[in-house]
Amino acid sequence: MNKFEKLLSEATVILLDGAMGTMLMAKGMEAGQAPEKMNLDHPDVVKEIHRDYIEAGANVILTNTFGGNRFRLSRHGLDNRVREINLAAAKLAREVADEYPDVVVAGSMGPTGELMAPLGKLTYDAAVQAFAEQAAGLSSGGVDVIWIETMADLQEVKAAVYGTRSVTRLPISVTMTFESRGRTMMGVTPEQLVQLADELELSAIGANCGKGPQELETVIERMQKAGCKIPIIAKANAGIPKLVDGKVVYDGSPEIMAQHAQTVRHHGARLIGACCGSSPQHIHEMRQALFFDPK
């Protein structure tokens, strides 16, 4: 049995990691730099972040490859290094995970950043090819699951899933980002994602990023009420971003995120972590709330 599938079958609640980009910035990454390039230039920094999240209690760590598709990497002149970057990132996460028992490595794949046709110029076939290319690198590097995240468009979700399936048999999870009123930027509802999960035979679905913990809690509740048959993922931002002295600061303290973890678990989420603005301290407090102070 695949390591991710084994974890799903054995654990009632699974703790995910937190933000990668936030931590890279805290450790000196310059604004505007491609976070994925850090896998090549500063592998020890990336490994340290993975290790810090595991030490905080995370059972699942995501590779530093959110923008690792050729469309996003082309903005930094790196579109000819897709396989190299994703392979390196997966190997870094795998090396750290293997220092601990039963830690799962999830291969992060974010959106292309392009609008799908007919609204934009990105064709379905081009998207499939881009995601296949990224998934191949992640799979070769040893990830346990392909983790498609922060999606807004169901067509792009399908492209990512079918692109992945063309190169690997690894399990696939999908999370979408729901904005105000519980819809993605492209108008997708939580109920539509639940329906699509059956069609695509996904291993887990859920929500990440978005407008903060409270709105994500409502989304998770809607997924449960829609009759979701597979594990639900909740990975909210650490509060709402605010500009303070020229810097983006998130107002969700570790204590607030700990309470959020208990709430989304109550609403049916089984895989719970944090997104933008979070740190290992947030994950530590969420672990305490989920496993040692259940309510």
C-alpha cells in the first residue's frame, strides 16, 4: 500500500505542514525570487524548514514546488529546468522525511497562473502537458502523493489530474481556494468540487489559502454536508494579511489557528494544516489542540 494511502487508512486526523514561502522569506529569500530556485541554490534552508515542520508535529510535508510548472517558472527564466527543480525538491523532502517514521511527502503543484481558454490563452492540452512534466519530476524524486493545490478553475483541476495520471499512478489530492461567499475566483462551489472528486477518483479534497480561517471553516462544513466520501483537507492562511510598516503580516496567531484546527475537525476535516503566514509554531499549537486538548 502506498505510504499516503496507508496513513489515510490508519489515522483519524492527520497534521499537515504550514507555509513554505513565508518561512523562506524569514530565512533571507529576496522578494521577487522564485522560491523553487531555493531547492537548487540553498537546499539546506529548504531541508531545515521541512525538518522544523516535522519536529512541530506534521505528518505530511509539501515539497517546495508550488510554482514549479513551466508557466510560472518562465517568469524567472527557469522554464527549461522544470524537471531538475521538481526532482531536487522531492529528493530534499524525501531525505528529511526518511529521518522520521511514517512522514509522508506530498508533491505540491499549484496553478499555472494563466487563464484557461476561452477566457485566456492557455489551452487544456498545454496545461495537461505542463502538469505532466511537473508530476514526472516529483514522482521520480520520491513523493508519496501528488498534491494539487490553490486551484480556482475545474478545467485546470482536470488538466492537473489527467496530466499527473499520464505519468504516474501515485494518489492525488486536490484543494481549491475559495474566496468570499464560498466560491473560487472562477465561481466554483465546494459542492462542485465534491461532485468532481467522484468523477476523478481522488484520494482527498479540500480547501487551502483563501480569506482566512473563518471562511474556510464554512467551506469545509459545506463539503461535509454535500456528502463528501473521501478525506477532507483544511489548510487555511494564518489569518488575514495586513500591511504593517511595508511588510505583509498575518493576524492569525498560533492560538487562533489551534482553535481553527478543532473547528474544522468538528466540521469533518481529517487532514489539517496551515497555509500563508504560518510557521512551525502554528503547527505545534495545532498539534496540541488536535491531539492533546481535544474539544
